[in-house]
Amino acid sequence: MTTEETKTKKHYEILEDLPGIGPTTAQRLRELGFHTIESLATATTRELEAAGVGEKKALEVIRAARSGMELSFIRADELMRMRQNVLRLTTGSKAIDNLLEGGLETQTIIEFFGEFGSGKSQICHQLCVNVQLPPERGGLAGGALYIDTENTFRTERIVKMAEHLGLDPNETVRNIIFAEAYNSDHQIFLLDNADEIIKENNIRLIIIDSLTAHFRSEYVGRETLAERQQKINKHMHRLIRLAQAFNAVAVVTNQVMAKPDVFFGDAVHPVGGHIIAHTSHTRFYLRKASRGPVRIARLVSSPQLPEGEVAFKITVNGIEDVTEEDSSERGKR
């Protein structure tokens, strides 16, 4: 960025600070879910037109909101410097963290998919605690936003995990903003109106557990597939825009389905098809290793990392690494 560009860059605090945005238009934008400059900077003109803003004015508003953010063409060396702002969140397992070269990245979507009981929600609970740790312990010193679609969130589990890490359980629970989504439209509404909550509560982790449960139950039959996929696609793009605007980790869990026509290899596949596959930056397939607490996490997709898999275990303390004793016990079975 040139010196001249730096001089002309303006900083806006609230929507009314933007040129051409009065109280009435600002209220309409907030009703559509745009409560902050960050969320408006990543909006489309079509979304603003729904608030009664003309196309020309919408372009001006979005351009003004983006003026304080690095959203234009840049050189790759500048991008490399910007990538230094990307933070990493520990999963609680050094084995998984090593597979990711340090942990879950901010500004990306990480997907965990697997069968029932494979550990998806357990990892989400652990991340809600870990994100509150200081950076030197692998955390982000921030809060978590948890959208629950399957009634799996349990504060009792959070308390146990927090105690194991030496955190104040009451404070840990207080730093988790929770919402239960009752259907797919409610789920979309919650995320669309989350930007102000994220900013006010220093949210560094956004979780949707599970992403596909409601969509899968409400959109049945091939005739509804196109509408379902379109809504999921828009929903995930809203998620990544929030993660990028607030430098947060975005995590989604996904259900799986069995393909009876597959005779060789694993017949289990994640729900959502190519839409979710393309939008998720990092994908993990979780599965049970055997009877007991041991699970297998397989990295199946990443922009820069090779595939690989590691073992971890789920205990009363949370997500932990597998010990030599655990491995010997597996060998005896």
C-alpha cells in the first residue's frame, strides 16, 4: 500500500459513519444482519439492495467499508506478510496439531465429519475451552460462539475440561455464547445476525454442530436438492466471511451417509456433496478405532498439507493423545 493510500484510508466505527448511510438505512441493514463495518465490507450489492439501497449507492457503501480493510489486489509477498496474522488454535492433541503444522488456522473453515460417536461434538467442546487459553498455551485468548442443531452441547462437559486445564469453570462457561437452532432457517438467521455478538464478545471460534442436520431432515427428495445446496452454500460463505473479518477459527461438523453401491473401501461419505467439500478449507474424517476411547482423525483435504491420519482419545478430561499403554491395549484386542 502506498503512502498516499494510507493517508486517504478512513476508519469507520458504526454503520452511520459510512457516507450515504443514514439512520433509516442503517436500521434496515441491521435487520438484514449487517451490524458491523466488518460484515458490510464483505457484503454483495444484491444483499444491500434488499435494504432499499440502490446498486450505485450499494457499491459506494461497500467500497467505503472496505477502505479500512485489506481486500484489494496485493502482491504475493504482501500476502505472505498478511498471513503472519493468521493464528492457530490447539485441538488438545499434539498428534492432530502436528498434522496441521501447529493447530487449526483462523480465517478458515475446518470440517469434522464422521459417524455417530466418532468424537465430533467432543472436539467442539474441547475447542470452546482451548480458545480461551493464552497464546503461549495454544489458545487465542478469546471466546466461542456455539450454534447447536442436535442438542449435543453440555456445560457439564465444559466444566470438566476447564478444570483439567486449570481454568475457572464459571468464567470458561461465561465466555461461550450459545444458541440452539430449531430448523435450517433459524440456523441461517442466527449466523446472519452474529457479527455484532462476535465483535462485542471477542469471539475467536465459531462452531456449527452440526452444519447439515436440519438441512438433511427438511429437504427430502431430489426435487429439493438444488434449493438445499444453494442455501448451504450461502450459509458457509457467510461463515467464512465472518471468520476472515474477525480473524476467527470456523468449525463445522458434518453427518455422513453410507453408499450401498460401494463394494471396496470405505462406503461412508460426508453429507453435502461438492458444495461443502469446496467451501471447507480443511476436512477431517473421524472414526472409532476400536472399543474404548481411541479415535482416528484422518486429514483428507487441505490447501497446503498432505493427507495423513493420527490417533487420539476421548477421556473424562477431554481430547488427549494416545499413550504407549493405550496402543498396547489396542493390540491385545
